[in-house]
Amino acid sequence: MSPTSTRRAVVTGAGSGIGQAVARPLRREGVGVLAVDLTDAKLAKLAAEGCETLAADLADPVQWDALAAAAAGADYLVNAAGIICLKPILDVTIEDWRAVFAVNAEATFFLCQKIGPQMRAGGAIVNLSSSSAKLASTVEVAAYAASKTAILSITRSFAYALASRPIRVNAICPGIIDTPMQERVLDEVAHMRGMPRAKLSEVRKQSVPLGRAARPEECAAAIWFLLSDESGYMTGQAINYTGGLVMW
Ligand SMILES: NC(=O)c1ccc[n+]([C@@H]2O[C@H](COP(=O)([O-])OP(=O)(O)OC[C@H]3O[C@@H](n4cnc5c(N)ncnc54)[C@H](O)[C@@H]3O)[C@@H](O)[C@H]2O)c1
């Protein structure tokens, strides 16, 4: 199965960054896209481009069933909604931890659980993990990194659980992708470390063997691959998209 016109995809976090970069070309290829994000305003562009939209706060478990009902019979699910908590590790509170886990880990787990079994056979799920699930190079993202590590386990468990359908479930671990979330990382971590933002940006890029950040569209292409038949023998994997920052 390839992402073509008879197919339907659900993309969370579609109002921005990587989620939007995934939703757009799918829609352009004629795939029916249900784009999900916090507000209608965030989804207005995609609505104008022919996507169905659903405004939902995925941190709220009550909203999962409505999304699952709207997603019945989908071929693809991309769990891209995510939030980051930027704080020195010793200042992270239980509220910070729970807020991050509610969106990144809980919504990912329960959307796989509620949507996965009613997807069409041959379909695929991609969960957005992160290079931070494998590295500890940015210590101001400890709660986020823990939630992204949970996504690797969630991905493997659902890969087993849904394999007989068959529905494939893989994770992608992006490194530095130019999105609004990445802009926040630069603004806030530079402030916390008391260093110029441009300097932090340079240091981060120098840590990447390919020496640059990626565009969201580049990362979306790798997600497309994980959705398509081209990756038909891959499930339960965590694919790095990091310019070489992570090599395992
Ligand atoms: N940008 C990067 O460098 C990078 C690196 C690794 C992983 N990621 C992951 O990729 C995914 C997309 O990130 P991005 O960089 O495009 O970020 P982004 O902030 O640009 O987009 C994330 C989207 O998720 C939505 N969202 C957040 N909380 C939500 C909620 N409770 N309910 C519904 N929607 C919600 C936001 O409104 C936003 O539109 C995230 O899971 C992120 O953790 C990003």
C-alpha cells in the first residue's frame, strides 16, 4: 500500500512544523487527511487546502474517543503532537512532568490503542520520538526526553500488538528540525545558559556531523517512507533523522 488517493490519514500536531509538513503533501497526493491540533485557527491553512480538521486538546483523555470515532477506517496515523518543557533538571516539577507526559506519551499510547485496531489492514503508524530519547546532550529537556523514550517502548509494544492485522508501527527520532518548537529551544536554552542565541545555534549545528538543521519537509519525507509500502518489512523500529548526531 502506498499513500494514494483512496487512502485516509490522521495527523496530530498538524497545525505546525513537522505535522503540517506531513499533512500537506499527503493531501496534495489525494490522500484524505484528518488534521488534528489544539485550535481551528492552527488548522485553518490545512482546511483551506482540503483537509478535514478536528480541534482537540490531546492532553484531555475525554477527547481521544471523539478523535478515534472520526478516525475509523484510516490507513495511516502520525502522532506528531508534542510539547517540550525547557527547564534545568533540578527545577522540573511534577506538574511539568505530567503535562509533558500527557501529550507526548499518554496521547500517543492511547491513540495507538484506540485508533490502531480499527485501521485498515496494511496501514501504518508513525510516532514522533526524538534524538533526545537516545542522547542527554541538552540537559534542560529531561522530562521531554523521558517522554520521548517512552514513545520508543510504546512503538515496540504496538508493533507487536498490531502486527497480525497487519498494521506496522514505527518511530522516527528527529534531531534538529527547523520548526517553531526548535525556535523555542534556542530562545529559552540560550537564556538559561546565559549565552547568545546565535552562538547556541552554531554549537548545536556543529554537533551534527552533516553540520546543519533539517527542514520539516525533509523529516516529513522520511515519515512518508515509513508510511509507504517501501518500508513494508519494517515495524517496531526507531529511525534516526539527525544528520548523523545519533548513529545507533
Ligand atoms: N523540531 C524538532 O527539532 C524536533 C526534534 C525531535 C522531535 N520532534 C517532535 O516532532 C513533533 C513535532 O514537533 P515540531 O517541531 O513540529 O513542533 P511544533 O511545536 O511546531 O508543532 C507541534 C504541534 O503539536 C500541537 N500540540 C501540542 N500540544 C497539543 C495538544 N495537547 N493537543 C493537540 N495538539 C497539540 C501544537 O499546537 C503544534 O501545532 C513533536 O512531537 C516533537 O516533540 C521535533
